Amino acid sequence: MPFACEDKITIRLLKEELEGWRPFVEALRFEDRQVAREMMESCWRYVEAVEQSGKEFLTEPFFLTVLLAQEKRLKEFDTEFETLKGEAEAWKSRAGPQISMSSEAQ
């Protein structure tokens, strides 16, 4: 399905916004540069939301897309952490007396 004229304008503006940040990204340390590039690429996942923001300048929606992506990752990490924490507690409760006895022997 071809893009409507407004879609093309949004895409062009988003490209311009991301290009405007290129000098900043290139000035970062090597290890940070790749992370910054990945953040910039994540903005394309939300191009429809950026379009719906109705903002003439895309800096605010750009930062919101980055924050949204980060928040999603934090929630995923939190969920995984809670799962692992539950598994560790279950393992400790099953092996508890054995662990304390072996640590007393040392």
C-alpha cells in the first residue's frame, strides 16, 4: 500500500530529525555509539504514533519513542528478574538445610 502524502512528510521529517542527531551520535565513545544508533532505529517502529502526535517538530515525539522503547525493555527485565527470583527462592527452600550444613562444614 503506497504511503499517503502526509505519511511521506512524516517520514521525511523523521529522517531529518534523526540526521540532525548524527553529529552527536558520531561524537560518542565507540561503545555508546552502537547503542545510540539502535535507539535511533527504534524510532521507526513508532512512526505512526509520531505522525499522530501532530507536532511540527519531531524532537519531542522522538524522545518519547526512545523512552517508550526503554520502558518496554525495563518491564521485560523486571518480569524476567521476578521469575528468576522466584525460581531461586524455590530452589533455596528445597535445598535449604543441605546448603547450611555444607557451609558449616567449611
